[in-house]
Amino acid sequence: MHHFSYRDGRLFAEEIPLEEIAREVGTPFYCYSYATLERHYQAFEASLGNVPHLICFSVKSNSNLAVLNVFLKQGAGLDVVSGGELFRALKAGADPRKIVFAGVGKTVREMEEALRAEILLFNVESEQELLALDRVAGQGGMKAPVALRVNPDINPQTHPYISTGLKQNKFGIPFDTSLEVYRQAKELKYIEPIGVHCHIGSQILEIQPFVDTLGRIKELVQRLREESIAIQYLDLGGGLGIAYEDEAAPAPSDYVDALLQELGGLDCTLIFEPGRVLVGNAGILVTRVLYMKRGPEKNFIVVDAGMNDCIRPSLYGAYQAVWPAVQREGEKITGDVVGPICESGDFLAKDRLLPPLEPGDLVAVMSAGAYGFTMASNYNSRPRPPEVLVRGAEQWVVRRRETYEDIVQGESVPEPLSGADPVP
Ligand SMILES: *Cc1c(COP(=O)(O)O)cnc(C)c1O
């Protein structure tokens, strides 16, 4: 469910026609719907009711400060995976006591920053990381609150690139050795093991893998408590999928209900780290048709956004719907929607049946709110697009379009090399 819809054949973001936003900011641009963000968060929140819980929005799915602010205003915490994301989280005004920090490669500097901020939980992914954190915390005279990220070896039935809870994945500590690592953690002077963390993957469309994971984790928590390791937090990660095409995505309330049932009477504060399910369908990428190329074997609709702006189709073969900004009658065309990047893998959509389009028309690449702008790059020296937040009839540019100067910022030619001598 989202608030991008047609009125009299024109596509609106809440109360504003996309054409109007394009006139002001140019193309391409990302557009987010405030009402959709809020609604998705509330759906999650409402289904948790009085259960002690914290929803930590996954910053990597959409890191814009204004988007973070929408969730923070609803009482959210944040899930970060780098020092840069921690910086953003704090800059957006997050309460550090609601920040959790995951990632397989945390550096000493990142640990120091997070300890200084006094975050809620370090989600530790290996034995060596645990020892490093103990050292860093000791140097600062602090105790690090820790959950071990346990790898439950459960197949989430999603794209291999976004499966994270299998034995062959780099994430977490194998389930079978986790008890041993917890015992070790308990003995470390500057570590306080207070939680269990897991995150099995992304765009997961079945509830069962989450329930199976919780089943395994629950056993572990009971074992830990028997050994006086006082687990207070159960961080169940994110990963709930959304409908990009016609998939049947579970409702957050069904997901939460199934987990609460599996949890039984286990007394813990639950942490969730949803990303995609909160922002995915709350954002679109709006791009303009440059050329219609009718090839001998294929038609190409060349648009002004490319894989540098939205890489999901190229990277994962992901499907994202393409909607015209203005609905038009006439003969439909089948073709690939492609960008200007010099790569054959640069496409936003493949073999799509689309309404008649002409150069100058706007189209919206739907479901682009998660892993859209955050994965954008400057490849081909293309300035990254602006991000626009719409609430009702109001719109704000929450990140301006980059300039050519932005692109070369920080680069320099070393002085000894900068002379005008011709290369011999
Ligand atoms: C990426 C990630 C998430 C969010 O995943 P979604 O599929 O977007 O919900 C949550 N937790 C961790 C540790 C992650 O790496």
C-alpha cells in the first residue's frame, strides 16, 4: 500500500502531480511519500501493542536524514552498520540508547565512536571482533553491551546475494558454537552479553523461516539463562519482503503475530530491524524518456536515469514496475527501459509491455525507496539525483542534486605531476 496513484490519468505523489515536481527539480529524482512512511511504521508498531519492543529502522535501506527523522518522530530506534551510519543516526537526532550496531568488519575507530555515543547494543559477528571490542572498551574504561549475531543456518528462500543466515554466508557466529562464545563473552571484563541477534536475509516472503529462526534462538536464550547469562534483548533483525510485482508479501501484523506466538512466554525486549518493508514502496525514481530506439530485435526506451541511480535491477535482476506519469491510449510497446551508462547491464526494466511513450515523457520506477538512493553511485561521473519528500500538498528537496563540482570534490593532481610537460 502506498500513496502514489493516478488521478484523471496523471500520477500523483500524495497531492502533487509528478510533472509538477519534475518541473521544479528536473529529472531524474527520487520521491518519497511521508504518509506512506508513517503508515508502514505504524502498521508494525500497532501489531506489537504492549509487548516490550523497539523498532530499529535499518539505516542502510534509506539513509536520508529527513526519512530517518520521520521514523524518529514516531519513536523509532535505528540499526546501523558503519561509523558513517552512526554519524547519520546521531545527526538525525536519534537517541543513542535506541541504536544497534551490526556488521562483520567493525573497526577500532567505529567501536570507539559507538562506545562514546553509548549505544544500546553491539551486534557482534565473530570471536575476534568480541576480543577487539573488549580491548577497545577496556581502554575507554567502559563496558560494551553485546548481542552475538547468531547464524541459525536457515534458508530464507531469497536471492543468494541477500541471504545472510546460511552456514556458507559471512555473517554471524555459527549456531553450534554460539554457546561457547557466550561463555567466553561472560568472562570478558569489558563485555556485557545482554542480547541475541539474528538477521537471516532480505526480501523474505515467507513467515516460516523467521519462525524457525526464533525457535532455535529461543532454545539458546533458555540455555544462556541457565548459565546465568542474563539475556534481556532478542534482536530478530529485518528482512521482511514487499510486493514489487505481484508477490504475496506477508502483512507485518501476520509476521509479528507468528513471532509472538512462537516466542510464548519468553520474557525479553524484542528488537526488530525492518528496512525494505518500511521504505521500499514509499519511494519512487522518476525519470524522463530521452529516446525511443526501435532495434532489429528489441526496442529500447532510453531514459535519463541509469544503474548508477538505481542498481537493483542490474545487480539482482530485480523487478521494479514502471508506470507512466501520464496515462495515454494507443498501441503498447514491448521493450527494455535502459539508462545512459556505458554497460550492457544498465537497465531498469526488461521486456516490459508499456503504454505508448515519447521522448520527454516521464516514467516512474516504482518501489525504489529501499536500496535505491543508498546504493547510487557517481559511475560515469553522473551527479546523483535529488531526493524529494512529499507530505500532502507540500514538497521539500531533502537532498539536492549533486553538481559536477561535487563529483570531483576531494580529488587533486599531485603538484610534481601537474606541470605542462608533454609525456615523452
Ligand atoms: C540490511 C539489514 C537489515 C534490514 O534488512 P531489510 O531486508 O531491508 O529489512 C536489518 N538488519 C541487518 C543487520 C541488516 O544488515
